[in-house]
Amino acid sequence: MIQRLKEDIRKLLKERKAIMLSHNYQRDEIQEMADLCGDSLGLSMAAAKTDAKVIVFCGVHFMAESASILSPDKTVILPRMDAGCPMADMITPEKLLREKERYPGVPVVTYVNSTAEVKALSDICCTSANAVSVVRSLPQERVLFVPDMNLAHYVSRFVDKEVIPYRGFCPTHHLLRPEEVLEWKERYPDALFVCHPECRPEVVDLADHVCSTSGMYSFAKETKAKRIIVGTEMGILYRLRKENPDKEFILPSQSLICPNMKLTTLEDVLEALEKMENVVYVPEGVREPAKKALDRMLSIPRD
Ligand code: 13P
Ligand code: SF4
């Protein structure tokens, strides 16, 4: 049954000249099937470069929007239109305009976990993989950082600038508590703790390494530690375990699951490819300024 489903998807991907991209938090079977898995930065770069006609984006809405902004000549399909990002929805264009009025002349750095309309009002975008470099690249002494206050706090540790945070957060990462990490550290004193910068500062304080989802794959491969406590969404475990069978990966909290990232199933991918209906399109008036902010980010080397 599942084999048949995969064959049908493969056949349609070929027929439609489509590429299937998956974020590192997607269900195991989606990651396994995808042509490319990655973090937000890697997937944006792949979307900008591919010569496929269609991009099937297994992730959440803002990611498909970014793909469409960077590749306007391609059809970008989001298998589940209801896969959103609560953090992205915490800032609207109206709210951002109010912030800009409060801080005239201060450049706006926008985490890619945001809508196209918000990106369009921003000076530059960033991802968790390049946020520090992006903020450093700006000549100003102060930046307004939206929407993730935890990532803003993390960046402020590394730059000689004032990073003014907006009060958004990722409900999944924000739920991880330092006590939960400490409990596991006590149980396994030999274990290292790696976490995503979307975690709250008290959790980041406990980390041996802080990085984007893709950064975690490199860290897991390179470290000599045999046990790693992982402070990010559980989807990351699939590849971590597959690529490092000799190491143990521990999820410190059962709350590390993003319901939106888990919506997409293989059945949804097949249906999306059959119907070609769930097209994510960004109107030109929004696309152009949003692309400027994304292009500016893509011109900066990774941290
Ligand atoms: P990265 O994969 O860029 O680290 O992003 C994490 C995330 O929360 C995406 O929704
Ligand atoms: Fe949004 Fe957090 Fe889910 Fe990523 S993990 S899509 S930031 S809610």
C-alpha cells in the first residue's frame, strides 16, 4: 500500500517536472521521500536554484511563500494549505508598521518565519543559521528584530548592537523548560545538550551547542559524545538516528512537536500533485519588496 503510494508520487513528480522539498521537522516518511531535506536557509537556496517547473513544499505556509518569492516562474504547491506557523502569525503588517513608527530609522531584521507581507516591509531577512551574520552586516547600532524574541536574545549575545525584540515566539520551542533539560543532564552527565535558538534564553544557557536544524546534523556527526539531548522539534530525530546509529539522541520534552509540521502526509502529497490546486502565489506588489529582503539575506555568507 505505502509502496504503491510512493511509486505514484514518484511517477507524478517526474511527469510534472517537480521537485519535492521537505523541512527537517516533517514526518519521517516525507523526509525519506523528498528530493531534498533541509533547514529554512538550505530550502530557500534550493528553491532559488532548482530548474524544476514545480516545487512541492512539505513544510509550512511561510516556507512555500519564500519559495514562490524566490522562484516566481515556478509553481509552488503546499500539500496542506492549513499548515501555518503560529509564530509567523504573531506579527502582522499593521503591527510591524506600528513598531517602525516607534523606532524611526531603525532597520528591520525579519526572521524568515514570517508572512510575505511582513517580509515586504523589512530591510533584510534572516534564518536561524545566519541571524548573527545578518545583524552584524548592518551598519546601524540598533536593529528591530521580528518576530522571534528568543532568537533576538540569542543574536544579542554575539553582536555589539542593540537588538530590539518583538514579543513573538515559537510555541513549540518556547515550551521547553530548563528543568526538563537539567533532569536529563543529571540522569546522563556524559550527554551533550544541543538546542535551537528559538528556545528560551534559560534553555540556551544550558546548551553545549546552539544551531539551526541542519547545524544539528553536522554537530551530531562531528561530536565525540555518544549521547546527545536535542532541544528542537522531534522530526529532527529521524535523520539524526539514521545518520548516527552508534549515538543516542534524547528528546527532553514530549512537548517538542509542532502540530503544523506534522500535518502533511504522503496522501496529501499525492493529492496535491494530482490536483495541482494548492498553489502558493505571492502578488507582485508584495513579492518584489519581499524578494529584496530575502536576496539581501542570501548575499550574506552563513555563520
Ligand atoms: P530552521 O530549520 O531554519 O532551523 O528553522 C526552524 C523552524 O522552526 C522552522 O519552522
Ligand atoms: Fe512555527 Fe515553531 Fe512550528 Fe517552526 S516549529 S513552524 S517556528 S510553530
